[in-house]
Amino acid sequence: SAQIADLQQKLLDADNGDRAKQHWDSIATLLEAKCALKYLLAELVSSKVRESKLQSSLQQSQASCSDVQKMLMEERNHMAEVEAELQNQILVQEQQHQEKVNHSSWKFG
């Protein structure tokens, strides 16, 4: 099926190429050539404007992505600090509890 799709695309490309050739072959006067050239230049300018806008949009998206990645990294670091602090508090609480247990066993022992 991939080969069929490839062949179909090649046929479409060839057909479009033939049409383009027919269009160029049908230009018979200088006035028609000027009109065709004017049209092609307008399409080129339009294409360049679209490309420029897309490039600008891409750069903005990349900057936004970079900002989000930086924020994510900062949040991860903050979460790691909070987790470490909580682990430390748990350890302190466990030690205090163990000391209380030891002290009470000395009183009753």
C-alpha cells in the first residue's frame, strides 16, 4: 500500500508538472509573460511573508517553551528541597519519639 501511495503521488506530481508546462507553453505574448511573472512574484512575496510570520511564531514558541522548561526545573528543585526538608522533619520526629520511648522505659524499668 505504501508503494501504491508513492506511485499515486508520483502521478499527481507528474500531472501537476505537465499542467505547469502547459501553462508556460500557452504563454504566447509578452503581455501574458508579464502577467505571469507579476503573478509569480506576488506569490513569492506572499510566500516569503508567510515564511517570516511562521519563523517569528516558531521563535516565540521556542522562547515560551524555554521559559516553561525553566519554570518546571525551578519547581522540581523546589519540590526536591521541600521533600528533603520533610524527610528531615520525619527523621527528627522519629528520633524524638525514640528518645521518649527510651526515657519512659527507664522510668518504668
